[in-house]
Amino acid sequence: MVKPPSLPWWRRLTIQLVVLVLVFTVLPQIVLRTYNLQLIRVETLHTIQRNNLAQAENVARQLTAAIDNQTGLLQLLADSPPLRAGDWESARYELERFQVRHQEIATLTIIDAVGKERAQVSIIDVEPPCVWDEAPCFRTAMKGEIYAGDLHFISGLGQRLLVAVPIFDRARQEVIGVLAAQLSLRPLLEQLNATQIGEKGYVYLVDGQGRIIAHPDISLVLAQVDGRSIPEVDDLLNGGLEQNERAPSEYDSLSGERVFGVHAPVEKLGWGVIAEQPVDEALALMRRQSSPRTFMLFSSLLLSVILAAALSYFLARPVRRLTHAAQQLASGKRPVHVDSSAKNEIGQLASVFNQMTHNIQAAEEALRESETKYRQLVELAQEGIWVIDKDANTTFVNPSMAKMLGYTPQEMMGKHLFSFMDERGAAIATRNLERREQGIVEQHDFEFLRKDGARIYTTIETAPITDEVGDYVGAIAGMIDITERVQAEDEIKKLSKVIETTSQLVVITDLEGKVFYVNAAYLEISGYTQEEVVGGSMFEFSSEDGVVKLEAEVMPALLSTGHWRGEMTVRKKDGVIFPAELICSLLTTEFGEPEYFVAVFFDISERKQVEVELRKYAQQLETLQRVTAVLTASLSLDKVLNLILEQLALVVPYDSATIFMHEDEHLRGVAAQGYVHPEKIINQTFPSDDNFFLELLERKEPMYLADAQAHAQFDTWGDSDHIRGWMTAPMLVGETVIGYLSIDSVKVGAFGPEEAALALPFANQAAQAIENARLHEQIKRHADELEGRVRERTAELNQLVQLMAGREVRMAELKQAIKKLRKQLQDAGMHPIADDPLISSQ
């Protein structure tokens, strides 16, 4: 059998090279390009999602904030004396004054409790938007709630939003009318229409039915176009997935353009903000990046095929001359040239070899230039560079190194390393040189002597130098002068010693509240160890109200003004809470950037105990009046709830107490004190058909049990195993029970008729305070009375302070200590952002 003739070797070589090049170069590029394009598209879509959603949410927040601001103004107007008193004639004057100041409110109308219009002022002539006694806005406001809705389009004036707030007669504890207003949305909607997404994108607004109420194309607004055909509008109305859980929708806009869309809800009004960006614009960058890569891929493919064919074709040429020339090149002979004039398969390779030879010569020249530049770099470097031989004699120093020690480079050349240090340093350097001879590279701090005898502290990174066979021939070191840092650290140590010996509690944290220093006084009083506190968050070691105050008051004040002073409670490791006066300061860097918080705590338990004793002997009526003022001084519901339980202890002492509020068909525990496990009560719901609470709902009077554990009908809700004496008082607003005060004691028979008589008026005042907080009304009528009582209490406290002269002495000592600490901080180069209140008050 005759074998078929095989292909010529150069053709086989060509085919093999082409296949190898394609497999190992082009094919991986194709795979990587496809994968990269997919990654780029996914990242592009995520970027579009984040950017467009952020703009939509920002517009939604602006709309909500503007409506809240206008509603707040209307609530203040509704709380003015003529409106609260039902003096509709005088109220008209108030409306006119108000509209002069706030012309964006087109119409103001007062409707009495039966739906009759009593007064109206308007800068436009419009018909009433509805029959008041049948309107949802009127019925909602008469329930004591705020109504916002009913968008109207008035030709020439734009969109108007109908808002209604209740007018409350506090003497009769009832809603006596409604204040309705038409708010102009033109400025907000013009701002919305001016908002751009990218270069061609835009945002628009739809109401709760999907109708377009604001759009750059005003014709869509005038036609009240139904936008539910838009996927994002439909998703908004149907409560679809959160925006951050999916990619942006791609669909045809109302103008027929392909767009990416996202939405953000305007919760208060039930509206939605839709942001749309053309797909072509959003993906333009990705497409522009894709085209050059495709061109490069095909160019690479073509080049690889040509290169493989050329290599296979010219490799058949004799290579002896090329080998000989390579040997000459390897021996260092320059220049080397190979004849490349032959038209055979090795001619091109010879030309490449010649080019390579030329490139080697150019590279050697570039290397010599690089060495020159490197030496210049070493000479000009700010870091000191020091080279010694194996006998520790100086062979090279750069100018920076010589300047550190007060010499010139010429003066240091040839001198022994030990010439620049004392005996102690020489002993340390001897051990370090032994480590260099062992090939060890390390970094450490070291002390040298300058030419003038002064000491200089440096941080050194040093490494051995070896010859071609690996023998040690010397060492090289890079040095940085840290003398100023070491001196600053010494000053800090002195300051730390002062802080450690002070009797006050000192805590230093970063801007996030992470603790990195506490003094011994803090550890002794709090009961924590250094390991438990340092590295943890200050919020973990604060009481609940302390955490709230830190987040809401202290840290914002520090970042804005640089200092804060006030009282707060501090929690020990064993759970004991004690009151403290806190003085905080913000420390900044030399560039004025915030860096640390410094807090000094003063234990005021003794002062607080004196205040408790003073209140203990006050008349019960005065206590109730003062409690009323305290409860009505805040509009924060959380703060009011905590104040209720704190002030309740002054009227009726207890071991634990809970506030339950009616919520739908249940009771919810909204505040509790004195429990080991408050989480079993707070925010937990309980059945409202409990026998005791049903009886309270009917009687509207307090109830008490001498021993709750012995009563068969007593339900053990939450953490109640400790309860023996028990009393509950209903919280009434008018004739409506809004919740209950549950008061507990570990003692049998702790509560009786006297405590019940005190608890009922307190519960009523607490109910009123809660109701006021819910309605966000600012109660100002007791301001003068409260201020007078504060002056009286201040006078009493001043008398008390005079009896406590010893504490004045301690305060004077504290001020002196603070001055000393401040001076030491300034000497260390650390400057507080603001003056300490204790010192500035002198």
C-alpha cells in the first residue's frame, strides 16, 4: 500500500502555528471580550438605576418637605387665639395677615363644625372646591387629623393642592372647625420640570390614579393623560418590587422613545415621581467602548494569522549565521548585524534580529540614563538614604541624610556608623548589624546624635547588600526624621498622666463614637475593664435616653459648634443608671478637619438626690402643675412617653410602670421603666378585652389591687412576675380613653385610694400631652408660666448651691484642671475647635 504524499513541512508548520495562535491568543480574547461586555452592561444598568433613582427620590423628598412645611404653617395659623376661640370675625384679619406673608397659599377658608363657611380670603376668584359638610377633607379634619389631597388645575395659575387642618378649642377639648387652604404647587413643579436625568432625560409626577400632573410636556398635563400604560407608573400603583431589588425598566415612553425608567413614591400624598432616560443616551458610552474593542479583536486575529504564516515560511532558512550572531551578542560584542537581504524564509527573522540588536543597544543607553535619573532622585529625595560597607563604614549618604545629622555628605563619607550615636546606640546597632549579616530586612526606630550634640529620632527601614554569590558586603537604610512626633508623644504621655489622675470621667472617641481611650476614674465608677470599653462604641455603654441624646443632640452640636454641655444619664456595667453633667469638645487636625470627641463626665447624683428631696416635700398640687408643664413642653412622642414615666415617679412612686395605648383591636406597650426585660412589653401587642381594662374603659376611673399575684383575673403580660401591688389609671382625652398607665410595686398593698386620686389627674395630663404630640402642635401658652417657675426653681437651687460651698471648691479645682489640660493639648499641637464652656463662662 502506497502512502499518500504528505504536505510540505512549511505548510504543516503554517497550519500548526495558526491553530496555536488562535487557541492561545485570539480565542481567549473573544471569551474575555464577551464576558467583559456583559459585565459592563450589568454595571451600566446598575449605575443608571442608582443615579436616576437618587434623583427621583430627591424630587420626592423635596415635594414632601414642601407640603410638610406648608401644612405646619397652617397648623400654627389654626392655633392662633382668634381661631381657637371661634372668633370668626377676628379670624378673617388673621387670615389676611397670614396670606400677605405667604402668597403661595392662594385661598384660606374657615368652616365651622357644621360645615358652614365662616371666613375666606383669596388672591384669586375661584369657586369652592367642594360642598364642605360632605367633603372628605372636612370630615377628616373634624376627626382631628390633617388632610392633604384634591389636586385642582386652575387656568393661568397651575395646580393647587387642597389641605385642611383642625381648629381645636382646648377649653372644651374638641374640634370646633376646619381651616382649609389651596397651596400653589407651581414653584415645586417648575423645579421638577427643570430636573434633568443625564442630558436628555427628565422626571414627571403622577397622582394616586396614575394621571400625569406635572411633565416637561405641558400638553400631557392639560390633557390629564392616564400614565398607567407606562410600566413604572403601573408598578408604582401596584406596589411592585423595591427599586434596589431590580434593574431599571426598559419601555417606550409617551413620546414613543425607548427609555429606562425608575420611580420614587411621594408617600404623604400617594403620588409618584417617574424618572426616564433614553436608552441610546444611557448605553452610548458602553457602545462607544465596544466598537474599538471589536476592531482590535479582528485586527489581532488578522495579525496573528499573518504572523504565524510569516514565521512558518521563513523558519526554513539556515540559522547558523543567526546563531553565530546571537553568540556574539551574548558575549557582549556591539554592534552585531545579520545580513537580511536574502529572500528566503529566514530573511525577515534576520531583520527582526537586527532590530532586536538595535533595541538592546537603545535599552542599554536608556538604562544608563535611568541610572543617572535614579542617582538624581536619590540625591533629591526627602528621605535620608545611608549605605555602609561590611565594616560599617559609610560609603554613601544623600544630602537629606547628611542634613538630618547636621553634616555635609563629604564629612560623613568614610566615617564609621558608630560615630553618629552614643554607647547605648552602638550596642543596639551591633546587634542590628548581626541581623543584617544574617540577611534579615526590618524596620525599627533609632536614636542618633547630630553634629551639634542634639538627639534626633528616626524610623529606619534597612536591608543587607550582597554580592553575586550571596555574601554580605554592606547594608542600605532609608530614614525619616520623627523627632517632632516623639516629642509630641512625650507630651501626650504627660497629658495622659494628668487625665488618668483626675477624679472626673474622661472618654475620647472617634467621630463615629468608637472609644479608644478612657481614664481610670471611668473604669472605677462604671465597673468596666479597659478591654471591654476600648474598641467598642460609646453607644453600647450609654443608657437608652443617653443614646438618644448622643445621636439627636450631642454629636450634631459638636460637629456644628465644636462643643456641647448638658446633662444625661450614664449606665454602669451592672446596669445602674446615674445622672451626669457632660462637657464635650471637638478636637481637629492641624488642617481644621474634625478628628476626635473628648467628653468629661461629672457625677451629679448628689445634686440630683437633693433635687429629689426638694420635690418630695413640695405640695402635691404644685407637683402636678409642674408635671403638666414638663409633659407639654415637648412635641416628641418618644420623649413625652419617657417623661410621663419619669414624672409619674414623682407623683406616685413605683418599681415599674408601663404605658399601654389603644391600637386597632389591641393594646400596645409603648414605654416601660423598671423592668428587667422591657423588650417583652415595649412594642408588643396585648388583647384589649382584658377584664380589668374593659372595666376601666367603662368606669373611666383608676383601679388597684393589693396583691396582683393573688388575684385570679390578673394576666401576667410580659415581665410581670415581680408585680405585687398594682394600679392602672385610664388616660382620657375628653371622654375618650386613649390608653392606660399601669403602675407596679414589689410590695403588697403599695397602692390605695390616695395614690389613685393622684394617678387620675396625672393620667389625664399625660393623655393630653400624648395627644398634643400626636397632632404635632406646639403648646406655647404655658411658656411664661414655665419660665417663672424655672426662675423660682433656679432661685431655690441657688440657695441650695450656697449650702454646698464645698462643691464650689471642687468646681473651681475642676476648672483649673481643665485649663491645665487645655494648655497641655495646645502645647502638644492639638487645638480644640471651640472654647470649653466651663472656662469661657468665667
